[in-house]
Amino acid sequence: MFEGIYTPVITPHEADGSIDKTAFAELIESLIDAGVHGLVVAGSTGEYYAQTPQERIDLAACARQVIGTRVPLVVGTGATRTEESIEYAQAARTIGADAILVGSPPYALPLESENADHALAIDRAAGLPIMLYNYPGRMGVHMGRDYLSRVVSQSKNIKAIKESSGDINRIHLLAREFPQIEMSCGWDDQALEFFAWGAQSWVCAGSNFLAREHVALYQACALENDFDKGRKIMGAMMPFMNFLDAGKFVQSIKYGCELNGLAAGPARAPLQALDEADKARFKAIVAELKRTIAAITGA
């Protein structure tokens, strides 16, 4: 069901921190024009944790209106309280989302059975296709073997999992033991490995402003099965990914959008802007990435 590059869309802000919906619509148009295959709203890259419930729902509705039926829309349901996640799932159904993103409740540290019941409750509320989101670094718990067995046995809506643990053994587990759940790369510097093990999608924040470069890797690996070309593209991406891993992830993605002439504005507190030295280094890394991938692909 999920194929290609799915962009977790940033939330552009005005200088005062309010949401800039005009810039949001322009960003969506730029992504569709660049060839991404789907959009995710209310992901961590979109700063959902810094938004009010109404802001999240309004932003998802705005995305649906702008997108129309051109590409699939996935709406995040992340929240600490199951009841709040259910509200986001119901709102996603009301606005006509194509799928929802379901993670683990942060800070709560549920047992696998409890975490599975959390996901199943959200599923019952929405009745939409689900992409699970395993991100133990943020949530504190894994969606382990028992969790996956439980949700798969009790729901036909569990279609995919965005795997963001960084543990290469998770790829092996998913590919060998849970082939009915589509793998989606959620750990950017392992994209090549995900595609080698059969993943057909990649949820990648960098595609907010490097969409064509991310699409190029997907096409080389998932469509053309040309892993020699894929390794070259991935090699060109590694300095960029290493910069993101070093910190200020969201701020860097937003600055990248501004390098493309797209209004992004500041991140909301507690995040703070890149300093000028980081901006200069990031700008140079991005420029080199674009040059190298253009030479590899002949674009």
C-alpha cells in the first residue's frame, strides 16, 4: 500500500510562532511537483508535540484540502493519552485521510500488551489503514515481537511500520517474521539496507527540500534494483545525514526549506535556531549533495 517517498511535512511558522498556512500550502505544492509519493502531517518533524490539539486537526484538514486526491495523506495520532490519540484518529477519518500513523505513547512505558491495546483502540476509532511508528528513542519502548503478533492477529488495518529504532536487527525481524507488515524506512542512514531487504517506502524528513534526491535513491533501489547506483547516491547523502544526527534536526530541515526559497520560519520552543556557523556548514553540505547526485543520475 505504501510505496515511494513519504514526506513528514514541516510546519511553517510566522515570526511570532503562529502557523503560516499559506507557506504550508506552498510547501505541499512544491513536494507534489517534485514527485513525492505521499505526505505525513503531525509527525515529529512537523513539531506536533508543540501544537495544540486544534492546531493539529486544522493543519491536517488544510493539508487534505490542498492535496485533494493527488497523493495519499497520512495523519499522525501521537499523544501520551490513548483518548487523545483516538480523537486525532477520528479527526483523520472525518477529514478523509488515507491512513494514520500510530506510535507508542511517550513517557508511559507500557508493556507490549498494553501498547498493543493502545494501537488497537486507535484502530477501532478510525477504521483506516495504519502505519505503525516504532521510535524507541523518543517513546522509550519497542514495538517488539509480542506487540506485532498481537496487533496483526487482531486488526486487518495494520499495513506498514515506520521503523526508526536504528537497530539493523529490526529489519531482519520484520522481513523474516512479519512479511505481512510493509517495512518503511524511518532511519535515514539505513535506507539502502531497508531497500535491500524489500522495503518499498521511506518516510524521510530531508525530502521536505531534497525531494528529488530522495526519490532518486528510491527509484534506483526499489524500482530499478540498481544497488551500485544506490550506493553512490547513499554515499553522497551520508554527510547530510550525519549533520542531522548531530542535533537540531527539525531546525536543519526548516533551514533547508528556506535554502530552496520556501518560507519555514522558526521552530517552536524549546527548539532554537541554527547558529550562523552551522548554517554555513549545512548549506555547503547540501550544495555538494545536490551536485554529486545530479552527476550520478544525469539530472
